[in-house]
Amino acid sequence: MSKEFSEEPKSTSESGEEAEYVYKKVITDKKQRRTWSLVSLVLACLSVLLTYFSWVGLILGLLSVGAAVISRVNLGYFDKLSLAALIIAIFGVVFAVTGIAFGDIFAQLFA
């Protein structure tokens, strides 16, 4: 078992104080690496908001999915922000693809 994730206390005190565990330090260190989650969420929201411009929405949605995956790699799990961004980005990509498809169909019908 790795020393980094062991649940053995660093020091034991006889005064009854709660011992500091190593895994708590690892969890607090990962809170500082949530930048990609926030980037992914912002790109996903822009992707949905800009579905009128289908190609821009598609590109932003795909970039958001990539940022969510990078966040997953950095953190080791999908946190709440990156999971929400992933779901919103999937909607943005679907809206953009349908907008592109229906835009071409309507352009051919009414041209």
C-alpha cells in the first residue's frame, strides 16, 4: 500500500486530538486543480447559448468535452462541475448538429 494514500495517522497524540490523515491532504490538494472543470462548464454554457451559430456551438461543445476529459485525468474522477459541463456540452453538440442538418435541409427546400 502506498504511503501517500494510507490511512495511517501521521502522528498519534495522547491528548485525544484527531490525527491528520494523509488522504485528507491529497483531497485538499486536488481542489486547487479544478480549473479545467470551470473552463469546461463555461465552454458548455457558451455552446448551448450559441446554437444559433451551429458551427461555433459545435466547436465549443467539443472543446468543452475535451476540457472535461482533461479535468477527469487531472483529478482522477469526474467532479460535479466537470460532470455537469459534460452533460451540457453533449446537449450543445446535439443541438449544433441538428441545427446544421436541418439548416441544410431547409436551405435546399426553400432555395
